[in-house]
Amino acid sequence: MRVRIRPNKRHGPYFELTYKANGKTVNVKLSPEAAPLYKAASLQYRKLKTLLNRLEKLSQTILRQQAKLAQSPRE
């Protein structure tokens, strides 16, 4: 059995950060040491977005209720 090694072929693992900036996709290569930090930051960002979406929906619900109360006749 022969194993062929291609020096021009990449061997991983490789860590990349991909995001959109000004409508274009940007890829940044990360060092193996930096990858866990970026992964943790990415998870925190997703949690933050989820919480902000929940807060926005709650705020909209409260504002709708307040608008109904303001329109109802007062005695």
C-alpha cells in the first residue's frame, strides 16, 4: 500500500471566522489558540441576539396593551 502525500494540498484543521461586512462575505483565518475565544464570543453573541429578540417582542406586546388601554373610554 502506498500513501501519496501532496505538498500543495492543505491539511487541517483550519479555523476561520466568516461574517458579512458592507454586503460582502469576509473570511478571517484564526490561529488554533484564538479559535476557542472566537467560538465562545460567537456563542455569547447568539445568546445576546436571542435575548434582545425576546425583549423586543415583549416590548411590542406591552406597547400594544398600553395603546388599547389608552383608547378605551375612561369612567
